[in-house]
Amino acid sequence: MSTVPPPNHDPSGFGELQFQTAEPLPAAAAGPACVACKQPIVNTYYHAQGATVCELCAQRIQSGQQAPPPLSLARAVLYGAGAALAGCILYALVAILFKLEIGLIAILVGVMVGKAIRHASNGMGGRPQQILAVLLTYFAITTSYLVVFVYNQVSNPAAVQQRAAAKNGGAVATAPVEASKPPSFGVAVMMLLLIAAAAPFLALTQGVSALISLFIIFIGLQRAWKLTGRSEILVMGPYEVTPAQ
């Protein structure tokens, strides 16, 4: 009996299906062949999006359209956060080293986060995974703005003082400033997250370039949403193979 190749990390098998090109059957094959595993079908077959698949591949497609188990969401958070952190670092490094804000990296970040969450969910997708992917992708991109801003402040303090002096009409404050109580760690984190979330919109004063950046961020979020969505393939059957006359 012919053996079917083991499934890859995507239980749906959708990545293996192609419906555009018809492939000829081997001369020895008396019946139809599965478009996914390319094995001849002896007894029972199914139709997936109009293409012929064997029973095992039909089960793989249907399992890929099921909701991921709830426990996998915790692992998806871990994997997705790791990918988001890597994307944030990559975005910031490019901006710092090359003095460029390459918006196309936002699309790469969306792909990284989406694939990481999909992998953590055993190749399955769903609405919680999509929302998680969009949030992590957005904050991975926007928090990189804060990293670049802090780096510029630390690496060029003279420019910061000059801007402060210009705002004060050229006068430098010499009077002692009363020390204020620093905010708690939780409050500071919330403030940073709010600033990061608003950063792309605060930059709209820069004109067309800010609008283009927002559009590219939207494309990155769209990629993350799509990669973590549930596949929708209509599977019909089973049908019996008609013996050759």
C-alpha cells in the first residue's frame, strides 16, 4: 500500500494545494489522484474547492479550519511577543544605523508576528489569534519610534538643550527646580504605551510622508491579520471511485 507523506506544520494542507494546473496521472493509476499528496485514490475521495483530494488530506483541511485549542493562545502570546520584540529591534536598528525609516519593514514585522502566532497555534487560526497579531504588530512598530527617539536624545544632548533654549527665548534656566515624585513603574509603562500608540498619528503634521507611513503600517497589520485567520475551504464528500469499465 502506498504511504501518504506526513503533514507539515500546517494541518490544513492548504499550502500544498494548487488548483490551477492539472497534472497527468501515472499510467498505472486507474483512478483519480489527490492534488495535495499526489497519491492515487482507490476507494473514497472528496472535493475541496472543486479539486479532488483523498480522505486523509480532506481530514487535514477540515482540521485546519477548526478553532485552535484555548491553551494554545498562551503559547501564541509568547511566540508572538518574541517576534514583535525582534521586529521592534530590527525597525529601530535600521532607523538608527542608516538614518532611515523604511516603512516596508512594517510589512515584514506583520509577517513575522503572524507566522509566529500561526506556528504556536499548531497551524490553526481564529479571531483571538488575529486580534493578538494585529495588536503585537502595531506596538512592535510604534514602540520602535520611542527607541529611536530615546537614542537621539541620549546621543545628542546638545541639540536637546538648544531646542529647549529656543523655546525659552534663548534663556537657560538656572534656578533650582523642585524635585517631583517620579511616577510608579506601572503608570510609566502605561504612559509609554499610550505615547507609542499615538505616535503614528502625532506625526501627521509632517505631511504626505506620515500618511504613507500610516498606509504601510496598515498593510503590515493586514498581513498579520490574514496570516492568523482561519482558512475557508469547502470540502464535499465522500464519493466513491467508479471502477474503470
